[in-house]
Amino acid sequence: MNILKDTRAKYIYERVEESFPSLKPLSIQELFEKNSEIIEKFVSGDKIIHKLLFEYRNEKNVKQEPELTINFDNAPSKAHKVLYIIRKDNNAISTKEALIPDSIVCGILDGNTMEYLHTIIDQVYIPLLSTQENWGKTSNEQSKELIHTTKRLSEKLNEVLSSKGPTVSLAKPAPEKQIPNTPNAIMEVKDKESIVSHYEGIVQSWINEIQRVIDDNMIFETDPGPNSEIEHWKNRFMKLNSIMEQLKKDEYKVVNSVLSAAYSPVYTLWRETDIKLTDAVNEAKDNVRYLSTLEKYIEPLYSSPPSHIIEIIPGLMKNISMMYSIAKYYSSKEKMEKLLVKISLQIIQNCKYTIENGGRLWDQDTDELLSNLKLCISLKEEYERCFFLEKAKLQQQKGREFDFDELKIFGKLRLFCRRIETLIELFLTIDQFNALKKHNIEGMDELISQFFTFVDELKRKSSNLLDYQRNAFDNEYMVFNKKIIHLEQYLQVFINTWFENISSSEQALDLLKKFKSILKRDTLQTELENKYTVIFHNYGFQLENIQKLYEKFKVKPPLVRNAPPVAGKVIWCRQLMRRIEEPMQKFKQIPTIMQSKESKKIIKTFNKVLLGLLRFEDSWLDAWRKYAEKAKDGLQASLIIKIDDRLYVNFDIEIIQLIRESKWLMRLGVEIPESAKNVLLQEHKFKAYFNELTFVLKERSRIISNVKNDLLPLLEPHLDELEKKLEPGLSMLTWTSMNIPVYLKKIHKILEKLEDVTTKINDIVEGRIEKNIKEIGSTLLVHFQENSTIEQLAEIQEKRSREISEQINIKSIDVERAVNDIIESALSFPFEETRMEVTPEVIDNLRNHFHKIMQHTLLKLTTRSLYALRNKLKKDSSPPPILQLSIDLTLPDVTIKPSLFDVQEIIDRITLSILGCTKSVKPWEIRKDINFHNEISKDKEIIKFVMLLTGATQILNDGLDEYVGSFNKYQYSPYMKCLEKEMIGSKTDIDRYMIKNLLLLFYFKELISILNINYL
């Protein structure tokens, strides 16, 4: 397998080839083939192999090829150069070449690891972190601390790199004049003037260099804080210690030994310098040791917010106090004052950074800015408190006292905090007017506008507000403050006007509280405090008004909407008490008001009114408690009561009132009696019983109302069964009974069964009986067809009678069966009471009832059909006509076709077909002896109609005579009648023809004269 066919392995190979150009490509390929399994696991996302270290070694003094190895599980070994390739996660590296760099991190270490790390942190990471804006969920304090810690790491690395070599180099003897550090060699050269002279010159240079280092005790204060002090002593110790380390070497020792043996005067000077050097090293070492103990306290001064610094200040001051007491070198007044001054300056710098971190002071959120400013004041106070606390402790211990120059230590910090206090006052004032602006108080727009004009003017004149050494701001603020004082005077007048228009003490106190939360300046706060006296005076008048109000309405007080009587009175009473108690509670917190002479009268009135209200409440509550004991007796009433044959739920209204009163009074915090509590605990149960019983009785009424009157006798046993089930609720069961659920269950069960029966019966009655009877009753037995001949009319009617007769018979049978189904449904009802049953007499009566209905419907149908036929035979009947008669002119007579005899015959046939429709309707099983046709035929009304229809042609004859008479004007004249007789007596056809033409000519001439027709 060729590992380099994999794009990922090939990518790594190219990075190795670029990193180590001196290596032959063949040797790199062999290395990859040899370690193909490791590389394969690495690119595949193996959890164990997540890095590859290519270590390069090239020994210059050894004649062999450079060596390259792969390491994946250990730290890098001692190599000249290392290429590291690290996988970012445990996922396999993408096979797409463009995506491979996103999955791995590459880099080269060239042997100088510490220098490389320092360069990367200092030149790359610190600038990137300093400019980063999006820190996610990390707070501003945490990000600030991270950046500072990273900078400190860079500084420490720099210190380590700087300490690797000596910081001060002492001159060495020339090579040709160097001797071994042995007694014999020293004794041999002590008398050689050239060597001794050379060595004296070297030692003199040492003395000068060491003296320069010792005297160089100046601090280059790029950092005004305490870190510069610590760094100074660390650097001084490193320089002095480097000299000591050099002097310990033989090449330096031998120089001093030669001069000592030669009794050189330079050696005497060296001895003095050596003592000074030792003291300086010891001082620096001791100071570093003590100052290092302060680092954990000093570090937060640079990286933490004031809130955290306040917590570490006690520990810092304790360590400084201890160091002052026991340190050998650093306990001097000058050094301690210098350190404390640096701490003060760093506190100022930290406070400045914290305040300005949110941006320009004018643009910051006022609440957050004020919080930071107040934190700075608290930090300064804590710093001073801990200082003076340690000073007092040392005085008590009678040891060294903190006799430092306090002005020198705290002067700048106090001056800075004085500026902070000015800024707090300034931004409190701005916040005050911002609050006034938000509340949209009427009449203050112009005042607020003027204020912000003054603020804008101050903004233009003031740039750096935290520059406490610039006195110009103080002068500008004084001018600004004078203008604000004038505005505050107008504001006071405005506030006074508001309070004059408020009559309620409670509202006045609320308004006062509102103004106190808005107005923060001392002058306004003092003015607002004086308002309490005015409000208390008005409160006395308010007490008198409430007393009058109580006396007026104590018999019948106004109640809250929907409140029960007692609770409503208690609420009214407590409302009055609240109106006098709440202001009094606030007044009690102001001793100056309560101790005045005027207050005694008001307090006396308050006690009197409050006592009257308390008695009013107690009297009503006592009366209600007695009422509650009696009201619960209503639970002993029966569940149902019967009034005027109607059933009602017998729930005492007093119980409902008791429950309502109990609930309202409990909300008011009133202790209610146990009996009322018991009733209240069962509220849901009683309401459920009441609702269920109400539903049951409504269902009972609904089911009974759904029973048709015709069926009441049939369902009377069923209804009696229901009444039997309801009986315990009328007599035995009360609202405290335990078996009410069982009782209700039985009621629901019988109602459900009764509902099923009544629904089923009603469906049968409506869907089968009433529907069929309605359809039968709406049918018309006679059928009139326009333009029918007399023979067709009879045939059509007889055919229709047969069809309708069959339909009526089917519907009659269906009605009979429906009646039987009703009876069957009623008999199938599962009676629980054995005495309940439907008697045969009731069943027979029901069948006879519906039989009579059917008979009456058929009678009505027949009567209506005969009546319709008779109406059609009248002279003035509505169209279309039942038949049409034609009148023919047969000289010399007028004839009617068909004849009236034929018409009467057809009418008789139609009448008989109508009467015969009921012949095919079979008798019912219950009344086989009764034939519907026979009963209908015997009916007097039917007989009357049949008699009328038998003489129907007589009605037509009278009309026809009148109609035919209208044609008499068209009869022949006497002359024409003679011609007609002559024509009849003629013997030849020619004579008859001539006479006929002459006759027609005279006829038309007369017809034209009758019709008044003009012709030429």
C-alpha cells in the first residue's frame, strides 16, 4: 500500500518536505512508508493518535546523515527542529485538499521553545485579544483579566529569557596573563609587577562597575503602580546576583588571590566594595522575598474591578503592616511611603479604567456610571479604613508606628475622589431631570429643556472629566451649579403648587415618595422633607372627614359590587381604616412630626376613629358568626321539594350566602367558625349536587314534555317508575346524606332508559305514523287532465283511483305496524318495580286511537276529493276545466256534444271510483269487523256530496240554456225558412243547388248586417 496516494497523507508529506529542505525526498518517503499505520490512524480520526511530531536532528560534529523521526505519544524529545501537526478534533480529516487545513494545526519549533512562545504571545496573541470585540458569554471583567494575565505571562517569559545570561559582565584577565587558581601559581606571580599591575587594573574596573550598579537605584517608572517597585528590585537582584555568580568562578577568584598575596592597596578597596556588594545583594534578595508576598494582592489592582479590589484591600494592608514590622531592609519610612503612594496611584488608574471602560462618560448609562463612581468612593474609603486600622493595631502593640505622611499617600487619591463626588452630584442631577422628563409631568417641559441646554454647554467645555488635576472643570461646574440652583427654585415652586391641589394625605405621601425617588439633590430633598409637616396637618382634616363619613353610612354603608352584605361592610370599614392607617404608618417613621405639639390632637382623633371602625367590624363579624351556626341547619332539608305538582331543587339560599360570605371573609383574613369552614370545604360537593339535581329535574321535565298526549297512558308506568326513584330525594335524603351519589346514579340510569324509550317511540310516531297519515291526508283522489275527452277522463280517474288505493293500503299497514312497534317498545322497558306494567286495556285503547285517526284521515281524504270534483263542475270554477262541451249549428237547430246524459254518466263513474279507493284498504287486526270503505260510505257528509254530484248536470243545464240562447240572433229569417222548405221539396239537383246558394247568399247578407261589417 502506497500511503502517499491518500490526499491527506500527501498534504502532510508536502509540509514535511517544506519544513526540512535538507532532507532527501526518498528518506521522507521511506519514513512515511515505515509509519504508514500511524499516519493512517491520525488522518482517520483515531482518538489516541491526535498529533504527529516530526523531529529533526543534525549533529554537526558527527559525520552522518540528518535524522528525522515521528513521535505521536510523548513530549518532543531533544531535537534541533520539530514540525508539529495537530488534529483539531476526533473527526477524520477531510479527503478534499481544500478542506484539510481547516482540520489541522501546523507549526515549527526550532529548538529555542521559550523564545518562540514569547514571540507568538507578544506579537500575535496579545494584539488579537486586545482588539477582539465578541467575547460571547464572557463578562467584560473576565476578558480584561484574561488579557492582563496573558501580558503578565509574556513579561515573565521575557524575564526568564533575560535572566539566562549575566546582565552585568566583569572584565577578565588577558589570556596570556591567566594563571591556574592554585597556591603555587599564585605565589609565583605575586612578585611579577606586570601581572599584578594588570590584575589591579581589572579589579579597579570591577570596583567601578559594581559601584555603578549599587548606586544605580533609580526606578524607570513606566508603570506608576506597585508593579514597577517589584520589578525594580527583581531586576536589581538579578544584576547583583549575576556579579556574585561571576566572582565565584576560578578565573575571577585567582585575580583577588594574587592581589591579596601581593598586598596590593587595590585589594583593600576591593574588600570594601565586596562588603557593599554583599549588603546590596542581601537587600535586594530580602526586598524581593517580601514584595513577592504582595503580588497576589497587587495583581487585582491591575486586572480586577473595584468591587473585587475592596475585598483584597484588608489582606494587602495586613501584609504591608507585617512587612513594615519584620522586614530588615524594606521597613524604612521612605520605602513604605513610596509603596503606598504607588498603590494609591494604581487605585486611581484602575478606577479611571473602570469608569471609562463603558465609553465617554456623557454617553454611558447613568445608573451604571453612578454605580461605578460610588464603587470608587467605597474603594478609597476601604483603603483608608484598612490603613488606619493597621495603624491603630501597631499603636496598641507598642511597636513601630505608621508615622507616614498621610497627605503624601492619600493626597492624590482624595483629590481624585473629590472629583468623583462632583461627578456623582452632576450625574445625579442629570438622572433627576431625566426621570422628570420620563414622567411627562405637565408644566415642566420648559424647565427640563433649560436644564439640558446647560448640560450641553457643560459638555462642550469639559473634555476629560476624570482629570482631577485640571481645576478648570471645577470652575465650570460652579457656574453650572448656580444655574441649576435657579432651576431648582422654580422646581420647588412647581412642587408646592402640586401639593396645594391634593386633598388626600395618601395621594400626597405617594406623590412625595415619587418626587423623593426622582429628586436627588440635597436642597430639593430638604424641601421635600418639610412637606411632611404640611401633609400631616392636612391629614388631621382628612381624619375628621372620615369620621363624618363613618357616622353617615354606618347603618347602611355602600358595598363593593357583587360583595355579600357582611363582607361588603367589612371591606368598607377596612377601606376607611386603610385611608387613615397607611399615612399614619409613614408618619410614625418621621420622629420630628410625631413629637410636635400639634400631632397629639391628630393622634387622639386617629385613635378615636380607628377604635370606632374596629368596633363596627367586630360587631358585624360577631353577628355573622352567630348567623353561620344557624345557616348550616339548612343542610338538613330534603334534596327536592314539590310545589304545585312541580319539582324544585331544595337548596337553601342561606347556604349559598354562607359560602360566599366565608370565601370573601377568608380573603380578608377573617377567622371564620368551624361550621362555616366545614360548609366551605364541601362547597364544590354541594354545588355539584345542586347542578346535578337541577339537570336531573330539567331532564325529567324535558322527557315528560316530549311524551305525546296520545302516548301518556301507555308510558304512565314508566313515568311512575321515575317518580318512585325520585321519591327518596323528597323525603329521606338531605344535603348531608352520604348516599346522594348512589341516588343520583339511579336517577340518571332511569332517565337514560326512559329517554331511550321515548326517543324510540317518538321516532316511530313522527317518522312512520304521522308521516304516513300526513301523506294520506294530503293526497287528492280526483285527477283533472286538460283537453281530455269524456271517455279519457273516466279512464284516467279510474286508473288513478287504483294506484292511490294501493298506496293508501301500504301506508295503512305501515301505520298499524308502527303502532305495534310502539307497544312493543313500551313493553320491553326493564321495570325495576315489579308492580309496574302496561295493562291490555291501555294497549287496546292505543290501537283504537290510531285506528280512529286512520279512519278519520280516509274520510277526510274522500270528502276533500269529492268536494274538489264538485267545485270543478260549478259554472265559475277555476281553470283548467274538467271537460269541454262543444255546441254545433245543425240547420236549423243547435246541438251539445257530448250530451248532458253522457256527462252525468261520467261524473257518476268518477264519484264511484273515488269512493272505491278505500275498498282495497284492509281492516286492521284489532278491528277486523270494521271495513274502512263501509264506514266511509255511511258517513252523512259523503252521502250528501254523492247526492249533489248525482244531479251535477242540472247545474250545467241551466248554464247551457243561457249560453245557447246567445246564438238565437243567428236564426233564419222567415223568407230563408221558405227557401229552405222549397229546397227540401225540389225534385232535381239543379233546383236544390240554386236554392241552396241563394239561401247561403241571404244568410251571409244577414250575418254581415248583424256583425256590422262594411263591404264593397
